[in-house]
Amino acid sequence: MKKRTKIMVVENDLATKNVIGGALVAEGYDVVTTETQKEALTLLAEASIDILVADINFPKTEGVNFLREIKQSFPEMKVILMSVNGSADSIAYAMQEGVCDCLTKPFSMNKLLLVVNRLLRMRALEVENVSLRKRVGEQYGFGGLVGRSPRMLQIYDTIETVSQTDATVLISGESGTGKELAANAIHLLSNRKNAPFVKVNCAALPETLLETELFGHERGAFTGAIRQRRGRFELADTGTLFLDEIGDLPLSVQVKLLRVLQERQFERVGGNETISVDVRLICATLKDLKNEIQRGAFREDLYYRLNVVPISLPPLKERKEDILPLIDYFATRISKKMGKKVKGVSEEAKTLLYKYPFPGNIRELENIMERAIALLKGDMIKPEDLPDDVRDQGKSQSIVCERIMELKQLGEAVSIFEKEYIQNVLKATKGKKGQAAEILGISRKNLWEKIKSLEIEI
Ligand SMILES: Nc1ncnc2c1ncn2[C@@H]1O[C@H](COP(=O)(O)OP(=O)(O)OP(=O)(O)O)[C@@H](O)[C@H]1O
Ligand SMILES: [Mg+2]
């Protein structure tokens, strides 16, 4: 059964409270009424309310505190404020405090019902958007992130949650694990998605340039500063700033960054004007920042400011179940980009890739696939299309079982095993089928049939 919409009315004038409550009940809503803010907070904690219609002393402190508490504890609830003194300023202020609509008394019940209706439609849309995002994530990989291993699913969850806030995120992980992609996903899922996503690689610039790059400079700040220049913080205003390789940020710039995080304010190099920005910060590091702190190369206070929400991307070798989906994803994407017809990757090649430890993580897998497809003669990627490092470990035994056991249905697993095992026996007998059939304990005819049906190359 569809849940009925629950509305709470907070109104200290008994007669008005009854009129509003009555009108809402008549429309079929579940209504809870109360006369005090204090009681409202208690009731809100007990019932799940969709819309709150409240007459509070706004913008007096008491009213503002009430709204802030609501925004913090019930961020999804829609709030309609009654009886704000109707000035544009106080309405704007109320909106800032999370209020969705303001009604100045006296107002007709029709007007109230219209507003309630609009907010309910808005809420339904928000719910739809969340589930749409989830579906998009499943089909194409979450924000471009492919792989559904338990550890990645957990990370998608964190990304989804944190994207709905402005909290600073610190992404750590080995090279090529997808740190930048994760930062991108957070931005794209946030409501800053239409504002700029600005990236700075802290390892790529010398100390002096980095400071002006981040904070900008005034005209004449140094020789060669012929005009004023806005820094990346300003360029990222209302959007997201991604500081990559934050572990390489020089100590002098760390101090300045700390201040921005504390006060959201800074001055351009060589300037006095204080600039305020609204920027969501995401940082990434492949260094262990705790080690850097011990070495005296990273400020501890800055670390705690940055590490509000940590996301640690596991190396590919710790989420082997993602390897095959990634292979398929890259095979499709790269062959399309290069305009080449690629049917897929042979089981033997997949086995080798599955076994490989990928020190360069997903970037390395992507490069391997790119190279293989660029040089591919036929339409199937085979072991000989893979780099030596990957091929060489084929010499070790039983890798086929390791992969098959985790990922395949029995019938398919048996076929893969049969194929590779028959191939091994044929290799050992130098292609002599009679001998191979004998070892395998099957007839020559049967062996021929298997060679054909399993597409075994001899
Ligand atoms: N889960 C994933 N699904 C699909 N592609 C991925 C995934 N993770 C990473 N990639 C791809 O791998 C490459 C490396 O990813 P990215 O640049 O985000 O890694 P990084 O951790 O920032 O690496 P580095 O530390 O070297 O800068 C990119 O081309 C990216 O598109
Ligand atoms: Mg990177």
C-alpha cells in the first residue's frame, strides 16, 4: 500500500492550527499538529514526516536554531514557513536555512495546498533521481567506474552518500587505481555537477608556481606578473576543486591551504583583498600521508582537515573479480574508438590476465588492452597479443582452475578446463592425437570432436 503523506503543523494559535490541520486532513493527508517547537522536535524524531508547515519566530535566533536543527536531523524533509515578515531579504535568508517556501499570513488554504502539492512533486522527483543514478551506475559502471566487487560496491556507496554533501574527501590508492575517476564521479553525482570541476596536480608544479596557480596573483605581484590572474580556487567557485598528489604539496602552500579550509578565505599572491569562495575540495594521494607526517613533510592539522571522508581504492590484485568485467569494458570501448572489429579475448588470454598482479593497476590493464587491440591482426585477443610479463606467468600451473572456480558456471568452467587440459596433453605428446587420446582415456574420434567443438588449435 502506498504510504500516505504525513504533514506536521506547528502553530501556537489554536484556531489557525485547527483550520490548517482540518484543510490538510480533508485533502487526505495524515496530519500531526503541535503548538510548540520543542514538542515538534520530539514528535519529528518519532514520526516520519514528509512536510513541515511551521509558524516560528523567524528570523529571530530561536526560529533560526529550530530550522538548523531540522536541516541537520531531517535533511530530506520539506519545510514551509508561515508568517515570515515578507521582505525579500528574510525570505532569502529562510531559503538559505533550508526552507522550501514561505507563506505570509493571512493566506488561503488553496494556496497552502498548492504549495504542498508542488513540494510533494519535488520530493518524488528527487527520489526518482536517486534511483536513476543507481540504475545508470549499474549499467555503465558507477560514474565511469567499472567493477562490482564487494569492495568497490562499498566505495560506490560512500561516493553516492558523500556526493550529496560538501564534505572534503581524501582519496588514497596506488597508481592507476582510479582516484581521479572517483573524484570525477563525486562531482558528477553532486548538485555542483553543472559548476566547474577544476583539477590541479600538486606534483607537477614548482612551489612558487603552485601558490599562484591555486590562489592567483595581483598585477605586479612579481616580475612578469603583468596582469591580475585568478587562481584555481576562484575558478572552481560554486564547483569542485580536485587537488591531485596532495602529498607533494610544499609546506608553505600547506599553511595557506589550511587557512582556506578553516575560513574559506584567502588573498591572491601580492594582494590584500580577501576573497571568499564556495568550493568543494577533493584530494588524492598515492603517498601514505601518515608517513609524510612522521617525516615532517605534511602537516598533521591539515591532514585531519582533508581526511574528513577517506576513500581508499584497493589495488586491482585485491579485487580480481573486477578484472574480467574491466577486460570486456576496455575491449568494447577501445575497439570502438579505434574502429576495429574485436570479438573478444580468448579464454587463455583471460586466464593470463586474471593471474597477473597488475602493479600498475587499471591503467596498466587499459594500456595492455590498447596495445593488444592496436596491433591485433585477427578479431580475437590471444596470449601472443599480451606483453611478455603477462604471458610468462602462463608457465605456472593451475591458474585456470583458480579463475574458473570463482567466476563460472560449472558447464562453462568444465569446457574451459577441458580445452586447456587437452591442449596441454597435445603439447606434451607433440600433437600426436593417438597418444593424447590414450592418455586422456577417450577415443580418437572423441578427441577429434572435442578439438572441433572446443576450437582447440593444434
Ligand atoms: N573502475 C574503473 N573502471 C574503468 N576504468 C577505470 C577504473 N579505474 C580506473 N580506470 C581507468 O584507469 C585509468 C587510471 O585511472 P585514474 O587516472 O583515475 O587513476 P589514478 O589513481 O588517479 O592514477 P595515478 O595515481 O597514476 O594518477 C584511467 O584511464 C581510468 O579511466
Ligand atoms: Mg591520478
